[in-house]
Amino acid sequence: MYSDSDLDQAVTAGVLPPQLAADFRDYVAAQRATPAVDEEHFRFLTGFNDIFVTIAITLLLVAVAQLGGLLAPAAGAAAIAATSWVLALYFTARRRMALPSIVLLLTFVGGIAAAIVAIPAPHAILVDDRSSATAVSAAAGLAALGAWAHWRRFRVPITPAAGAAASVGLVISLIVAAVPTARPLVWAMLLAGGLAVFGYAMRWDMSDPRRETRRADVAFWLHLVAAPMIAHPVFQLLGVFEDQLALGTAVVVLLLYLVFALVALAIDRRALLVSSLVYVLYAMSALIRTTGAVELSAALTALVIGAALLSLSAFWQGIRARLVLRLGALGRRLPPIAAAI
């Protein structure tokens, strides 16, 4: 199975003429009766060998962590990061294997962060809020630098998303370390960080509206990171998971989900809908319980939301076409809709 990124690399290498690659994409889109951009393609597997190699990598890294941990917890985490980089030199740089590359990036960045956090005694960072925030700042900062170095060497599409998440963590932890009284504002700061990552994702998306290059894969992962950073703080601030969800709050949650749906349609990305799904399920269940159907609330909630999402998926292109046409000049910078009208 070949991805758009593979076609783009073949064009760059001179293996395929640009027009032939474009004609192939148009043919596939016509066969599916949907624009290629609407499929949100990203390469997760290049074959079953990806799964086989990932299992082997996981076993090896677990062993490395345990052996390094005999010296010190920080040594085990650092060993994971170092081993991940060495393995990436072959499985990412040479073999271009999708799933192993994703796993190795995450273990590399995560290993760096864990090593920094584990440098003091295991529980030393919990002494007070300031020392805890300082340790998190150091871990997030070095994780962000590690992600940058990994991107410069390997260009794995998920890397900017990992770096963006680490950068948000760095900024928030620095603020809390400098002003401990700002801790109650963490959710608001996380929301601001999520919006910043969303804007960064849109920058990548708008540079490739037809989603024919690796930039679209980078945007996909950035949207996947930004979505929970936006959805979770919003609903957390609304008190969705308090003991008793108020009727008014449940209605607000449903209205916000509608707003998220409009944004998802406009930018042709579904991550925001998926990230906020658990909240809307909970809110809908609360609304149904107010009618007295307590025993059937879970089933009715699944039925209503499931049917709504399936309908949205089935009519995605048509609804999106009408929405984007109303956005004027902004709509022309979004993924094309010609095949969906």
C-alpha cells in the first residue's frame, strides 16, 4: 500500500513525472467518489512487518530499561532514549518503516523526559509545587529539544506534534514554577496551548490544501495533539464530570460539540470530534436521564450519537461543501471541495 507521501517522494526522486502522480490521485479519488483530502490519509503501517518489528522493539526497550534501571531510574530512561535513536538510524532512516518510526520517536522523546524527571530521588520532585514545576520544565524543555533534533535527522511526521506538546508543557510548567499561585489556571493555560498548536497545525495544512505531501501528515498529527488539549480543558472548566451534571451545562456541551463539528467540517479534520466524543456522550446521557429513562440512557445515548456521527460521515462532503462556500476567501485556502459539490 502506497501513501501520498510515497508518491511525493517518487516525484522528488524523478521516478514518477508530476503529472502522472496527479493523474493517479485524481483516478483514485474518482473511484472512491470522494476527494482524496476527505480521506485524511496518513501512513501508520507499511505492512505487517511493521507490527512484527514494533513488538521486537518493545521487548528490546523493556529489557534495556530494566537493565539500565539496575543502576538508577534515570539511567534506564536514558538508555531507552539512546537505544531508540540508534534503532531509528536503521528502521526510520533506512527502512522507512511507519509504525516502528512512530514508536521510536515517542520512546526517544519520552525517554529524555523521564530521564530528567528521574535524576533526583524518585519522590524528590513532589516536595513542593515549585520544585515539581521546575523538574517538569527541565523535562519538557529537553524533550522539545530532542524532538527538534529528531526532526532534523529523521523527518518523521509525528515529530512536530511531540515537540509542540513538549513546548506547551514547558511554557505551562515555567509559569507555574515562577508563579505557584497560577496553578489553578493550568486548564486555561492548556487551552491556550491547544489553540496555539491548532494554529500551528493549520499553518501546515494551508501550505498543502490538497494534502499531497508530507506536510499533510505533519498537520494530521498536530491536529491529533491539539484536539484533546482544546476539548479537555473546555469541558473540564465547565465541570462536566462533577457529581451531578446540570441540565444547562449538558446543553452547553452539546452546543459546543456542534461548534466543534462545524470547525472539523471546515478544515476537513475529524480529530476534534473524536477527542470531545466522551464528553458529549456523558452530556447526552445526562439529558436522557432527566426524562426518566435511567436504565436506557446508555443505549439511547449510543444510538443517538452513533447515528448522528454515521450520518455526518455519509454526508460529510455535501455538508462541508455548503459550509466552505459560505466562508468566502478563507474557504479558498482550505482543502478543495470541487469533487464534493
